[in-house]
Amino acid sequence: MSTAKKDVMVGAFVAVAALLVSALLAVGGLNEMGSGQDDDIWTGSQFASLAGLGLLLLVGGAVRGWMKREDGPWTLSLVGIAAQLHFASCVTVFALAWDNGRENYWEPGPFGVLIWCWSLAALLAFAAHWTAGRRGNPASQMLLGVAGLQAIGSVLAWMYTWSGWLQGLQGDIGRALFLATHG
């Protein structure tokens, strides 16, 4: 097998491993919190560990893709797609945990890890698709807009956790919409 094929295979392996971790994260969240039962088998720390492991795999695949200029576009494209799916998995678990009242008895750490992981995964997806698109990968060129929207949304969500100005803006918009619809 040629060196170029090996490089693409290593990148594909890392991307598939990250996809499997992301799928396990999402399926675990859906099974654990989507059923509406309160029998917690998984803790918040386990969800946070899976989110962190998926992000580490994605970073490893991205570094591999950026180092290999010849076959890096396909590796980066796979890593970008896996990062977008990891973003979706982290957001899903966070939303399910919040909806099911896990903020009352989980430590704040897993929520912080999920926010950081989805933010960094979105930024990594954007950077991977940007680089792969500039190197001529058509899939990354098509997915760059979606990755950009994910990155903007995740940065805004991250900023909302600490920015008083953004929280005030959200309150002003909510107040204006309430007054507009209720007189």
C-alpha cells in the first residue's frame, strides 16, 4: 500500500473513531435522558469524558491532515464532518441534560466540558473545512457554510455563559418580542 493511501487510511480511522465516540455520546444521552426515567446509569462525568475523548481524537486527526499536504484535504474533510457530528452530539446531550433537570444534581463541570467541547469542535470543523476547501476538496467547500454557522452559534453560546452584555441583549430582545406580541 502506498504512503498516500496509508495517510488517508489513518485519517479515516481517526475520523471514524471520533464518529463512534460521538455516536456513543449521543445514543447514551438519548437512552439515559430521553426515556424520562430517573434511573441514572451514566453520570455527568462519563458524558464529559466521552466528549473530551472525541475532541482529542478530532484534534489528532486534524493535526495529521494539516501535516500531510498531499492527501490532507480528504483527511481534513473527514475530520471536519466528524467534528460537525461531535458538535451535534455534545449539543444534544447538553440539551437533554438541561431539559431533564440534570443541572440540579450534576456537578457544573460536565456542563462546562460539554460547552467547551461543542465550541472547540465547531471551530475545528470550520478550520478543517476551510483548509480542505482551499486545498480543493469539494465536500469541504460545500460544508464550509454550515460549519461557519455552527462556529458562530457556538461562540455566541459560549459568550452567553459569561458576557453580561450578551445576556442583557437577550433580555432586551425577549422583552421587545413580548411587548410586540402582547401589547
